[in-house]
Amino acid sequence: MHVPLWLALLIVGWLGVKLARPPWWLVAVLLVGGYLAAQSVLAPALAAVLK
């Protein structure tokens, strides 16, 4: 079975929010921060660290 990455991330994220119950502001900060970091000059360095 092949599941698209975006769908798997959506399901894991939804389960994480439901089970861990983090504050919504923390979820928003992580999402916006991740998006901004991916669009910055730090993106290659972050990719190397996470690889």
C-alpha cells in the first residue's frame, strides 16, 4: 500500500495533537517556524542535519 507523504504527516500530526494535547500556539509556532526555515538560507543546513 502506498500512502502519500502529506497524508501520512497529516494523520501523524492529528494523532499527536489529539494524544499529547499541546497548546495550539505551540503547534502554530512550530508550523510557521518550520515553513520559514524551509524557505530560508538555512534550509540546506537543516536538510543535512535531518538526513
